[in-house]
Amino acid sequence: MHDIRAIRENPERFDALLARRGLSGMSSEILTLDEARRAKILAAETAQAAQNAASKEVGAAKARGDEAEFERLRALVTEKKAEVAALNEGAAAEDARLRDLLLTIPNLPLDDVPEGADENDNVEIRRWGTPRNFDFKPVEHYELAGVKPGMDFETAAKLSGARFVLLRGGVARIHRALAQFMLDLHTGEHGLTETITPVLVKEDAMYGTNQLPKFAEDSYQTTNGWWLIPTSEVTLTNTVAGDIVDEAALPIRMTSHTQCFRSEAGSAGKDTAGMLRQHQFEKVEMVSITTPETSLDEHERMTKCAETVLERLGLPYRTVVLCTGDMGFGARKTHDIEVWLPGQNTYREISSVSVCGDFQARRMNARYRAAGGKPDFVHTLNGSGLAVGRCLIAVLENGQQADGSVVLPEALVPWLGGKTRLTVEGQLV
């Protein structure tokens, strides 16, 4: 959420930065609501002062036997009490309208975020690895003979409908091994603390990480009001909601492997074949809580953590900076990491790593305190480290052989009990 004081002090800059995200003239509506709210608060305070003064005089009038003045003052107290209540109610209503508006306005981009309308305007900053030259035409993951026995869309559809998958045997084992490999890398070498979180959260948590109110249709809500998390960014980031953290405890670096749930409301017709875009999937998430001074360096560090996963697995990738038109709602700057998928002959997103500044912290009231200082808002960052299902797709497609078997990454072998290949029959050997 945005700092109303910063908007008051420099509405022109606020509007200029939002214009880069395709929104114009927002400060005028915000400041009109803010002025109405502040006017009601001032009027309520003035009426309260008059009520307090009259209340003091009531006793004095009674003591000196001035019944007329006593009755007048008592009536005035009653009148001012009702006026204060009405003005406070009006101020609260204006405050709620202002908050509701601010909750729907995206974060402001950093100055170095490239201008653009959509993914075609993203800027590549580096590549790693060389896509393999196949002596046959590579196919997509779900077309591989060795994968078909272990990747069952028909049974999943019978159970749950479209955009679900049931994994079995060797394919399921590879999927599990990838998650364990990622967790061990992040905890053992990258200094992240493994955290097991709930996948059902209260509404406040979804507001805190800006899934609500704007993107309610993208998530699932239970009949008793809980929400299924779209990513453990929600749970990990909200661990500091309402807290004042000692600066010495920062940065807080966490990772979690969870089920994730998304309705994919805006993706009708996209990636309907295979398991690239599912309603239920698994991700190893990374979240960092930092001071404002260190968040940009942390963004680079987290991006490298995600890239390292792909490098260890020998999967070619490219890293891009998202343009203003493609960046997520809560981000100030985002790096997308795209892995090479030979079956599609293109790079596809496997991780987004974003720095959010104090945008989420203000929504959560998450602060830190330096020694002897006043509390200030923390900065939050999040990123996939990685999307497990998409990593499985990349491993299968990049390691595919002409007969439909798959040679698996050497780095993954210790997590597969020494197995190195998925056979045409779908067995690990």
C-alpha cells in the first residue's frame, strides 16, 4: 500500500510513476478523499474539545445552583457527544474509502525498470547455457514415451477436472527429488531457513501480500472463509505481519515447499496441453525480509539463488527484467528467469523474483527498529526457487532421447537413489 504522506508531499511524482504502469491522475482522487477524511477528523476533534469544556462547566453550574445554565450545558454536552460520534463515523467511512482505493493501486516501479506494454518489451540481461542440438525433433514433455506411464491427465480429470495431473512411479519420484534438491541447495548453500507453512490462510494474509482485493478471482476461497494460498509468498511474508523486528535480526531469509492453488481465471485457452499451467502445483518459494538499504542487493542475491538451481541441473536459461506493463501488482522491479524448453523451442518462465519495497509491509504493518531508533517499515522480496512442475518439464524435455527415454541431470542423481535415467517404460534405472 502507498504512503499517503508521500502522495501529499509529491503528487506529481506519484502520478508520473503510475503513468508508467498505465494509470493516470490517481493522486487527485486520493487527495480529495484524504482531504475529506482529515476535515472530518478535525471537526470531530473540535467538537470533542467543546464537549470536554462543557462537561467541566456542568459541575460548576450545578455547584453554584444555576439550574438554567446547568440544563443548557448538559444539553450542549449531549449535542456535542452526538456530533462527535457522527463526525467520527464519517471520518471512519472516508478512511475506509481511502484505504479501499489505495489497496487497488499497484506499486510504483523503480526508475530503472524498462518502459513497455507487455512481455514483448521485457529486457534480457543475461543467458546461461547453450540449448542442446538434437539429431531428432524434440517433443513436449507429455509426448515422451517414458513419461506417459507416469503423467496421467485422464484420471486427474476424472477426479478433479481440467488442469490437474496425477503423477506416478518414476516421474513422481523425479518431481519429489527436484523439490528436495532445491530445498537442500537453498538451506545448505544459500542460507535460507526451511519453513513448513499452512496452505490455508485468513483473509488478512491475502490482503497483506496484495492478492486481495484486486485478484480474488485468481484464488480459491473455502466456505468458512479461509483462502488456499497461490504461493507460500503469502505465508512466509506474513510471518512478520504486525511485528516490530530488531534490525539485528535482518535479513530474514526463508524457503518453503508447498502445494499452490490458482484458478488461472485469465488464462482460458493457454497451455491447455501438458502440466505447464495447472490449478494445483508445487513450488519451492524464497522470501526475504530486509532493511530498505539492503533490499536491492538482496534482489540480486535471490535471483542468483534461483539461477543456481538451473545451472546445477544443466538447464539453459535467460534472465529478463520485466517492463512496466508486464510487472506484477506488488513489485517495484522483477527478474523473470526463463528456462529453455526444446519441445516448444522457446524459453518459458520458471521463476519471478521481485523486490516490493515497503508496499507489502505497509499493508501488513510489518516494521523493524534500529538500536535507539524509531520503527520503520521493512522491505519484502519474494521469488520462486523454483516452480517444481515446470522444472520437471524442463528436465524431461532437455534430457529426452530419440526413443522417448530421458537422461537425468547428474546433480539430481543423489536425490534419486543413484538412478540416472527414465526408461521408455517409465522406470528409473
